[in-house]
Amino acid sequence: MDRLNFSSTEKIRVLMTGAGAPGGPGIIKALKQGPIDLFTGDCNPVASGRFLSEKFVELPKADSEDFIPFVLNFCLQNKVQVVFPLVTRELFKFAEQKNAFLQNNIKVIVSDYESLSIANDKGKLYTHLYQHSIPVPAFKIVSSFTAFEQAVIELGYPEKAICIKPTVSNGSRGVRILQEEIDEFDLLFNHKPNNLYSTFDRIKTVLKSKAFPELLVSEYLPGEEFTVDTIVQNGEPKLILPRVRTKMNGGISVQGTFINHSEIITYCADIIRSLNLSGPIGLQVKEDANKKFRLLEINPRIQGTSVAALGMGVNLPLLAVLQEFYPVDFDKLSIQWGRSFVRYYEELFY
């Protein structure tokens, strides 16, 4: 179970779920560069990844009771050796049933359930890091409008901009930047409708209209933003690759540059070690008003844009799989720091 010696003709049989995820096509292409016999799966029968791989299986939805039994049975029937999930909503299912796979000699690239529960909940995450003396933005966790109103004032609004977001959410869902002095005319005519800016008075009406969700209210970080791709093994970071986010499209990085930034690397290593995470892990960090980097969130899975590291000589998806079977020497990687990338859409026809 610990390590397998694969010959040059023997391939690792991998099931990659989430073949229709935004990063799916790129990760499929990356995995195909190595000794991988790849199966892909998705609940969408026409997921983009279906047309980029020779072996596709339509999966039940992650919230279905049949999801884990179906995946496990498929792995047994096809002698799959490792499951590589791309979709956040599947992670908890796999973490909860990880032993069922391991008992059948099938690895799952996912952190343990407890670590996942903290990393995926921004309120628990900030609290955990604060308790471990790891710097985070000033924050409050609120579950009522009265507490929200008080938290906003305590964090300096309206003199200072404030950020609000659900404690559990994916992408930019529910995120708003509250800033009193915003130019409504400028937002209407010079920004796309998915901009994040609002005011307390505007958001108040929405929050009072339905049951109040648990929110993380924090200081707004005005500086430069980095995405950080990592590979972690049993709580120890083996590879940390920061990249500045030059351009975004719908919450996804489409342009950036990899930078060997020692402050970010050290900061992210401390965060990862405190959580005992495992596998490919993504982090978002941003500069505060004092030019110090602080954590925005963690994506406890491989990030779609991680394939951009191919341009600097690093195949993150492949390394994430190989480390499950081989003793990978990450120190011997020849990393071409300073490489920039742009991403673009590509069509598939069926």
C-alpha cells in the first residue's frame, strides 16, 4: 500500500471526478502527460471532459445517497487505484468514506474530514488561525442582523471599507465589499453587473428579507492579490507556488505571473501545517493596508488554474497523483519563476 514500483509500461489507473469543472479540461491534459490510465466522471453526461478522455462515466450527483457506492463499485470493477476529485461538494463525501476506499486498496486524494471542515468554513478557518497565532484580517462572525450591524461598526464602517461573505460558500457567491462612498453612476455604466461593491443600506434590505445566514465580516484588503498552488503530504507542504492575479473572469484567473515570494510562501506553509491538510491545496492571499499578506480563503482541492504551472515546468495534477505512489523529490524540480500566462476559451463539438 505504501509505494508501488511501476514499470515504464505500467500506468496508474485514475478516476478524475468533476470532468465538467472549469479546470477539468486542463487537468485532463496535464494528467495525460504522465503514466496515467485516466477515467473521467461527471454528473453531466455532456461535460467538457467527456470529449477529452477516452473513458468517461456518468456519475450520480454528489448529494445523492448513491454517489459513494456508485463510485466505489466503478473503481472496483475497473481496477482504479486512486480517485482525484475536483469538485468541492464531493470532498466531504470522499473524506467521510475514505476508509471504505482504502480498505479496497483505492487511494482518494482528499484531506481528512476534520481538517476539511475547518478549511472549507471561513469562520472556523479564521478562528483556528487566530488561535494558532497566525495573522488573519480583523474579523467577526455573525448570525443575526443585530450582530452584523454591530460588527460592521466595530470594524470601522463607514470610514473603512468592510468585506462580508458567507462562512461556507464557493467562488465569489455571497461576497460583497461595503463602501459608503461609491459612485453608483460609475458602477452602472463602467463596470460589469457582477461587481462586488455595495453599501450597508443596500445590503440591509436583502439581509432582513429572509432567515439570516452566518456571515464572516472582515476588514477589506485593498492590496495585490495572489493565488497560491500547493502540494501537501501528510500536513507538510512540499511545493508552494504563488502567482499574482493580473486578470479575472467570473472569479477565475485568466492572466497572471508566478513569483517566488518568500513572505507568501512562509505564511502559507504556516497555515497548511496548522491544519494538517493533504494533497493539492489552493490558497488566496491579499495585501492589507500595511502591505502585509493575509488569507482570504482556502480551496481544499486542486485549483483549475493550477495547470498554468506547466509553463514554469511543473505539472501539479500529475505530481499530486504520483506522490501517492512514488517518493517524489520536489527539491529537484526545475522551477522557472517569473513565467506569465494567459488563458482562453476553446470549443468542443459533439
